[in-house]
Amino acid sequence: MRHITNHEIAGLLNEMAVLYDMEGVPFKPRAYEKVAQNVEALDREVADIYKEGGVEALRREIPNVGEGIARHLEEILKTGTFGELKKYKKKVPVKLDELMGIGGLGPKSIRTLYVKLKIKNVKELERAARANKISKLPHFGAKSQEKILKGIAFSKKHVGRFLLGAVDPIARVIEERLKRVSGVGHVTTAGSYRRRQETIGDIDILVSIRGQATSVSGLATKRIMDAFVHMPEVARVLAHGPTKSMVRLKSGIQCDVRVVPEQSYGAALQYFTGDKTHNVETRKIAIKKGLKLSEYGLFRGKRMVAGRTEEEVYRALGLKWMEPELRTASGEIEAARAGKLPKLIPYGSLRGDLQTQSNWTDGNNSIAEMARAAMAAGLEYIAITDHTRSLAMTGGLDERGLARQGKEIDAFNREFTDDSSQFTVLKGTECNILKDGKLDLADSALKTLDLVCVAVHSHFNLSEREQTERIIRALKHPLVNILFHPTGRKIGKREPYAVDISKIIRAAAQYGVALEINAAPERLDLKDLHIREAVEAGAKLVIDSDAHAAAHFKWLDFGVAQARRGWATRADVLNTLPCEGFLKTLRGLKKR
DNA sequence: GCCGTTTTCGGCCCGACTGTTTTCAGTCG
């Protein structure tokens, strides 16, 4: 049986949902989407569940899977796809993933474009739009055509890059595979992956061979390269040489491996980790000192003066070693020379998570399940922050719903104070900021909560002035503690709404509101530059997973990475504090 | 297609916005 991941299975189910939508089939699309979401959030492989208990186990273990979808899942596990999907694909044979990625295009429009103009992919879509053919279709007009062209331009900017959150698990698996090859010394993924950038262009892995100090060759290097190009993740081998191989992975991303001598390993790491500008700067410093810096080492004439470790290379340049996240030529070199590098917030240092959604609204899991998952992830507290009433699609809570939820949280906490483990569930909300900057819940309800968090979920296209004023009005509210995902962007999908983020940062500092760094791989909002601005303005930060399922707590470190790239220290991030101290500090901000 | 049940069929989060229309279809959250 061919191995197929949960992510791939979810992809197929989502595709089916879109195809049903196209044909106007009622209700089935939502059913498939639900299962896709549940599969994605599962903490074990669908393949394993099936292996253990067959179709019955699939129905039992995966919510919303019934007779029909269980059969499809079985077929997917055996053949990689399923008949119903193939049947519908034949009706509208278009590149769905491509076309659905264009903002404003949905299933119905894609179907019309295919039926009327035989448009199958983005290239043909662009050609038709430029030839002014789309504006003439029924229910399309000049504005829709314009919007499509804008959507294409936006998606082009992001082509070829992958979310860190999507690349991370793949890179880890490959690193592990390479480490198991006999004779292998170090294995490190360098590049934008090591800098923990939001998106990754390709995976660059550096490998050394034990005992090969000054040059690389022979059986050991051949073994590692052979192992690399024959990995099950590989779709196509682009190059297969003795010291460098390149492959295209099934997930679409390119992955390169280089074998370097142990003596040059630090220099190679340095060379392949910094971004272009950082490397230009460091090489200039070398030149000034009469040295030459390359991926093979730091040289004076032919003599190598450093190269085995990064520390050695930086020290020889008169610099302190610096964290990979800082290496973007944005002040880190000056700081390293002056010994004034920030002490970045360490990975794994978060004790709480202030944005989690439960099945009271659009989350997958109960409050108790979320709490247990958070405990397992090493956290000491979480806030349950379900949506509020004006976000109708999630079944947002009104004052009465929130009060009922509060009772469930109280009951859970009572149960757990008896327990030896110390864990607290805080009462929170992700309260909508209404169009005029007022909040979606009455103060009387907000007062019953441990913390009040607010967010924009509607009216994305106000003018910058209106949007900024709207948000600041919410920040001024005396009960508001945290602003969630402050710019609303979704990487590669949606631009941030027009907002003067500097004004928001200053207002947050002034009115004692913490700004969120949302760690969800697709959001990572605030972004690095804004984090740095917030740190400099003295605004406080929190890092949240925005978990909608128990499995999402693993995202927190992506938020920490983002904070690190924004030069944030432990002291800047409030949820590095234990629960009591966190609440005290958060409330203290309002009184200043 | 799934779920829940007053079990084997009826209901399925819904409201706003946009651009197309002149009463609504499609998309988004």
C-alpha cells in the first residue's frame, strides 16, 4: 500500500468539495470540507487508523466520517484517489488548486470560465482577461476582470515559496533520514529555513562526513547522495553529483544537499545561512582585514584562518556569533561588533497561549481536550477565546453563550485544582471590533472575563484612516487587553488591510494593550519589522497559536521564531510569565 | 454526506459585501 499523508488526503477531500460546489450539489461540499479539516487536525495517520481497524475505525476515530466518506478514504489509501473525485474532475478538468488561489474566484466562476471560455489554468485565465473576454461573460464585468488580473499579479509574487509551517515537518524528516546514513557527521538545514523566514524558497541541507576533514570523496559521500535521491519524498532528481545533489520533492519544493569537509563546515553554514545582504557585509569586513571569505573558509592568502565552526569565522571577523534569525543585514553586524546583540526569546519559553478556539465556535475540540493538549505541549495555561456573535459563520457567542461557557471553564478548573498538575484555563474572547470601533459584546459580559482580546474580522476595505481609527477606538476601551492578528494578512492569500501600523503600535503602548504575534503559519502577524518597531516603542507582545485544534499548539515556536526575527527578548513577551504574573502584568498595563 | 433522533428522514452556522443586476448570484469569513 502506497503511503499517503493526512495532508494529501485532506487535499483530495477539499478538491471534492469544490467540485460538488461547482455543480451546485447541496450540503455535500460542507460535509467533505469538515472531514478534510478533521483529517488535517488528526494527531495520527489515517493510514495507521485504517491498518488497525479498517473502515469501522475510520468512522469511529474521525469525526464526521460516515459510510460514504469512509469508503472513499479506503479507496484513497489503496489507490491514491477515488472514483467519485475522478468522475467530477472529468466534467471540469481544470487546475483547481491554481485557480482557487486567485482571490475572488470560487467554484461557480471557475466552472463558468471553463464552460464558456475553456479556461483551465491561470495562464489561460490571464490571457482571456487581457483580451477583454471575461468582462463579456454573464455575471462578470469590467471590475471582475480587473479583480482577476490583480489576483493573478498577487499570486505571482508568491509563487515558488512555501510556508515555513509546511516546510518544517518535511525538512525534519529529511534531516533524520540523512543522519541515519552511516558515516554522516553533521546535518543542518541552512538558508531561509534556518533563519526561520515566513516562507522558504528551497531546502538547503549541509552534510559533513566523519573523518573527511579537508576534502570529500569516496564511498561515504556516494552513500549519502544515493540515499538522498532515492528518498520516498523525491518526485524528480534534478542533479546527482558527488558533493551536490538537487531534487524536486513531491510537495513541490526543491531540496539541495551539499557535502562539505569538516574543516569548512562552519564557513559553509555561515555562507548558506545569511541572506545575500548579510553575506555581502561579512565578506566586505573580511576584505578590509586582508582576508577572503567563501563557503570553504576564511583565508589569508592560501592559509585558512577559520572555517570549522561559525563562531570561529565570526570571531576572526571581529564579530560575536549571532543567531541565524538576525542575519539579514538590518543592524545585527553593528550590534555584533559592539557586543550589543539582543538576547532573543528562547524557543520553548512560552508558558501560556492566549488565543485558542474550542468547539463552542469554530474549533475542532472541546475545552477539556484543548487544555489537555496544551498541557502535553508543556504549557501552564491557555485562554479560550471563541468568536463573538457578529461572526455568524462560526456560531459566535453572545453574552449568554459566553456566560454558559464560563461555567464549563469554572467546572474544568475546579476539577484540575484537585489534581496535582497545575493548569489553568482562562476565560477570554476573540471579540469582534465592529465597523465603528465598538465591541461586539456588552461591557457587563467582558467584565466577567480574565482577559479581553479584540480583532478585526469584517470591513477589511475601509480606508487606512478609517481602519486605523476604528482599531484605536477599540484599543482605548478600558477593558481591552490584547489585539489579535493586528494586520489581518494571510501569507500568499490576502494582503493586510490598510492600516497605519505605527499608529496602532503607539496606541497599544499608550493604552496598555498587548499586541499579538499570531503563530499560525499562514498568518505570522505581526511581522518581523513591526515586532521590532513594537519592541522599540515599548509595546508588550504575546505569542499565540490561534489553535483551532489540539494539534495546533505545535505552531507556537513559529511565533517565537517571528518574535526572534523582530529582535524580541523574553521580557517583551508577556506569556513567558507564569499565569499569575502574566495576568498581573497584563492588567498592570491598563493602569499605567 | 453526516448527524441525531420525537431513529430511518429532515435539517444542515448566516450575514455582509461586491458586482452584477433591477432582484440576485457568488464569494468570503
